[in-house]
Amino acid sequence: MPIALTYLNGRTPTAEQLAPLAFAGYTHFTAMQVRDRAARGLDLHLERLRSASDEMFGHHLADAELRTLLADAVRRGPRDSSLTCFVTGRPGEFTAPDVAPDLDVLVRVTDPAQPPAGPLALDAVAHERHLPEIKHTGEVAKTRYLRRAVARGFDDAAFLDRDGRLSEATIWNLAFSDGSSVIWPDAAVLPGVTMQILRRRLAALGVPQETRDIRPADLDPRLSGVVINSWSPGIALDRIGDRRLADGRAFSALLHRAYATEPAVNFD
């Protein structure tokens, strides 16, 4: 039976409490994979929630309070799960309160993610996310472009900014390799937690990294590519648009090895 546990400020919510949140868009969140009641990069998830709350609401909840809410939800669920933590403010969107809003925390515990095996083909579409540095819920374009990409014979979509640079994909960060360095796109993107984990673990392992412009014209069989999110530290890409890439399995394996060196934080 699928897992579906929801907690609002640490308690099982009523339908009346959830109703105002059902389609609310002025909310930010973080998502992680929990294995054996532990998760990697907890410090980065907490920093994400803290900085996004400051930007959207003018203040944030203490890390200790958030850790307690996350740990309580994990303990009530199975040992392996997907965990998503949303932070929203009262009185909600389409309002302009005179004082900083009270913050509510909704935590969902669902089935562990089953990422696609790859290699994936991404459509290339012109799009820039609003507030790209924040993981927020007001993102109708991501699903729209995913569905359009699938209808066109792709697995998902990658975004091109106004300068024609590749930035990120719908729910993924992008990374490339020329066989000697890991290359991160130089564009406005969400700094994904898995991406941040990889950057610090690759640095610790002495793997060269660089950030530079990547345009479709730069993609050729000398480069391999992957997509990255909380589901996986690397799923190989076959092509972006009509541009073929090198076999990305070795690059993906490198990222998986680097990710595995990040200690997991136990919620028990």
C-alpha cells in the first residue's frame, strides 16, 4: 500500500486545516530521500528553508524546531521514504500583512522515489523560472514543459535562458563532463541540495570542477551529461534537443561514488 502521511506543525491535520493550502502557491519547500531513517545534506536542507523563509516571509523558524518536526515525521513513517517539507505563512497568498506572518510547516512522508534509469533525452525550451534560487510551489511551467516534451518524443525538458545558455531542467540540475572536469552551467539556477553535496564531495576528492556557459552548440560527443536531483546524484543523458552527448554512464558512476561519501544524518 502506498505511503501517504501528512503533518501540519507536527500534528495530523484536519480537512479544514488543509483546505486553505490545497492550491496555495506562495510556499517554499525542500525534498529529500530518507533511507534507514537517515538523509544526506540535512544542513543544506535547513539552510535552504531558512534563506527562503527570510526572502519570502521576512523571518524564519529555528533550525532546532524544523529538525524536530522532520524527525517526528520520519519516526512515524517507514525506514525508507520520500520526505517533503513545505513552509507557508498565514494569512496566505494575495495578502500584504503589516507584520511578518506566522509560519506553518507541512511535512509529507511518501514512498521512496524510483528514478528513471536513463539515458534520458531532453527537449530544449526557452524558459527562465521566477526566483530560481528558491524551491517554491508556484511552478506551473515545469509540468507544462515536461508534458510538451513527452508529447514531442522526449523524456523531459531542459531550459535555455534569454542568452541561450542551458540552465537547469524541469526538476533537475544539469552537469556535464569533458572527461577531466565536472562542468556546471553558468546561469541562474536552483542550487539543488544534491548538487551542493556533489560539489563539496567532488572538491574533497580532488575532482576538478568549473562553471561556464553551456549552449546547445557546445554539446557534442566530447561531452557527457547528467541530470541531478534528490532522487539521484546522476542520471545519464543521451541528448538535449538534437545534440547528441557522449555515453554518460561513467560520469554518472563518478557522481554516485562522490555522493556516497557524504555522511547521512540519522533522524532517530
